[in-house]
Amino acid sequence: MKQRLQHIMIFTAAAMLVSLMGWSAHTAWKKAVKKVGPEAEIGILPKDKHYILKRDIMNIVRQTSTAEKDKDIHAYLKHLENRLENHPLITRADVWFTPDGKIHIRAYQIEPIALAETSGGWKYLTREGEMAPVSPYQKTVLPKIKGVGEAEEIKKLYPLMEYIYTRPSLRNAVKSLRYDGRKWWLYAYTLPVPAILGDTTGFREKLYKYRVISSYLHAQKSYPYTGIDLRYKNQIVCSKNL
């Protein structure tokens, strides 16, 4: 009986300790929640790009209402995360807070692959295949797309531009693509005259032929041609003044 009573006392003490620990943790949680906002620890990736600045992210944090955070901190953090991800220069955001009440934000910037001339001004074509406004902070040399105007038509060029972007030899060589209403022209830093692509079908073969003629002309150290046509299968048609 005495031993049983001792077990009950130990169990009761342990239960009280667990309850106190839970209450203490809950109190610490509530105190931390009350401290949340309006400041934040911000990390922007990749670090070597500056399409968006920390002050822009802080403006979003300060403009996000904290009225509901005491009731549901997780809903508040998710709301802030969604607001950040709605920014056109951010592709993803991770938001959390620590016991000291500080919000931590990791924002992932867009990755532009081309600069497109649209009816609404210059826009980025991004790695995600979307259009985004040009950042006033980051100066990036990108292939330009001219002559289309409408964003939805520009998005159709994504496979071609993504192919160029992911191959450094092409990315560093291609200056722009221009549509004249009937066909596409390729302008390169490595050739003194533009090359005719025609439409964008079979662009892998056409760009391969461009590299062949470009390498050949560089080896010859001569540029006698006034026109280069890449539209024809298994051949490169060049014209020159006689």
C-alpha cells in the first residue's frame, strides 16, 4: 500500500512537472508571438543578383497587417509568404519566426533568360516562362526579343530562349532576335551580318548551323557574306557581293 502510494505521488509530481513545462512553453510562445514584426531578418538568393532589395521586402512586411497574428501566427506567416511570392521579382519565399520574436525571410529571385520588347515596355522573360518587370537595380546583359509586342506571343519563344540561355556559347554570342512580320532574324556579337532563322521550328538544328558557320568564318578571319540563311535543312545558304 505504501509502495503504491509512493508510485501515485511520483506520477502526480511528474504530471505536474509536464504541465508546468507545457504552460511555460506556451507562455514563452505567446510572448514570442507578441514580439513578431514589424522587423525581419532577410536573406535574398542568389546573393550575387539584385533584382529586388531588402528594403523592398521590408516594405511588404510592414504593409502586411499583424492584427491576426496573436490569434493564429501560422496564418499570419503564410499570408506574409503569399504576399512576398506575389511580387513579380520573387519566385518563392520561406517565412518563419524564432523564439526571440524575429521574423526570418528567405526570398528567391527570378532568373531572367531574355529581355523582351512588349507593347507595355521592356520585360523579362524568366526561367519559369513568365513575363516580369525589369528591375531598376540589376543590370544584366541578356538576349533581346524584338518585333512581337504581345506577352503571350513572347512566351511561345520560351523553349528557344531557354535553349540559348542554358548554353554559354550561345548565351554569350546571341545579341537579339527580331521578327519582321514574316520571319525571325538572329543578330550575334560574333557575326557582322544577321542570320535568317525563319520560324522557330527546328531551332536546335538552326542554332547548330549558326555555330558551324560562325566557327568557320572566325577560322578564316574573313567575313565575305552579306547574308546567312539557316532555314534550309542540312545546309547553310550564304550570299555575298561579287
